[in-house]
Amino acid sequence: TFAVDLAPENVLATWLHLLRAQAGSTCGLARLLHLAGHTALQMAAAAEDLGSKLAASRRAKHENEENAVAANGEEDNDLEAEARRASEADDEVRLAALVDQGLIGGDDNALAVLMPVAERLVDASLRSGDKPPPLLTRAAALCLVKMACVAQPCCERQLPRLVTLLANHNADTAARVSIAVGLGDLATRQPNTVEPWSDAIFSVLGDEDCVAIRANLLAVISRLVVNDILKLKGTGLAEVATRLVDPDLGVANSAKSLFISLNAKAHRQASPIYNLLPDVLSRLAPKHPDLFKPVVTYLLKFVDQPKHIIAIADKIL
């Protein structure tokens, strides 16, 4: 729709209204929530694309004006140039506010009306007793992940709920996996909001009962860490290190690949693994003494400078 229609928002609005008529059934409500989340994400992408095109057009216009001034032998006015830059910054702020408030904010917005529905479904799935059907939990969780990607205020509002569901061992596995995968996009778009929750997210790697959660979450974390979106430190570092000896071979290999990728980014002075080892030693020994030796033995392979090996040996002894 976004590729072939000049007014995709009208088509999506029609679909949303049609699906609302079917929302009385489990499948109908699940489809409605799926479309709501997808619409929010696509509309945000379309708005950002339009903003980029407008900014490029504005820059081209300014360059033509500057070339004309230079051709006439005149000097460009610094105040005018500063005013143009300020105007561009204001445009970016207005576009962000439009996305934040216009897409999922307000009382008369179809997407904003559906957000509390998704929230109630996720909250109900976390309570003991009667729970909503797994299909609705999955649809609601994914809907909230996508809406959180759109705007920072929504991300701040939904992250506690999403991380709580992700960490709940008794919750629907497919819903938890959807959140784990969605956190990759969420952290990429809203890194400053996600970062304070990193320890809670990393701790889910300790879910020994669900290979799917460990595998998907570790894959997402690895991509974020390698691309410097999330920092590997503290509790998170210890949790990732324990996955080096994970009972599942695929998870263990993913953890090894992460440390190999980190080591590939080494500077001439020292491997980044060496800089991470003190945190691993201090946190792994008291919490996972049985894993200490195999984990540290593997990580020491990346420490090749004698003085660093001696320093680590002193800390171990």
C-alpha cells in the first residue's frame, strides 16, 4: 500500500474500521492489533522518508541560492545561513512531534484508542488466573513493540510492561520471542530509552527452561553490541559469558561468535576482551562458580600480551 498508493493512510484507515467490526472474535481482534502496530510503524517510516526528502529539497534550494550569490560576487550573510540552519532544526522537531502526537497520541486517533486494549491484554497475561488466548497475547505484545518504536514517550510507557512479559517464564513463549526480536528494532530507534533496561533484558538470558528465548535474545543482543548500540558490561556481560557453556550448542556458538566479533575490533594496544575480563571475574565467581573455569579459559584465548596475562592471573589467584 505504501509503495503504490498516493494516500496510504486512507486505505489503512478503511482497513482498521473494517477490522474493528470483527474485533468481537479472538482472530478478529488479533488481526486488528496486528494491523494497528504495522500501520503505526509504516506511517512513522513514511513520515521520516518525507522529512528526509523535504530536508534534501531545502538543502538543494539553499545551495542554488548560495551559488547565485557567489556568481554575483556577493558575500553570503552569516545571519541568514544561521537562520536557515535553525529553521531546519525546527522542522525536525515539528516532524518528531507530529509523529509522536499525531500517530499514536490524542483521543480521536484509532491507533491511540487501540493501545490501551493491547496494554490490558498484556497485563492480563501477566496475572494469575484466567488469561487471554495466546494468540491475543502475541498480537498485543507485538503491537506494543511496534508502537513503542514510533515515539519515545510511548517507548518509555511500554518498556516496563514489555520487559516484564519477556522475563516471565510462565508467559507464552511466542509472545516472549516476539518481544525479544522486537527489542532489536526498539533499541536501534530508541537507544537512550532502552539502555537503562539493559541489565533486565540481559538477565533473561538466564532462562534455562527456554532455548528459544535464549537463542533469539542472544542473537539480538549480539547485533546490538557489535554495532555499539548496547554496551556489554556488568551484569549483562556476566550473563552473556555464561552462555559460552550453554547446554544448547547453537546458543553456545552464538555467544562464542559474539566474543570473536568483539575481539576482531581490537585496537593495537589491547583486546577489548581483556578490558571486559575484570567484570567477568568479579561477577561470575560468586554467582556461577561451577562455570568460572570453562568461561575464563575460553576468554583468555583472546588475551595475547604477556603483561595482560600476568595481570589477569594475579586477579584470579
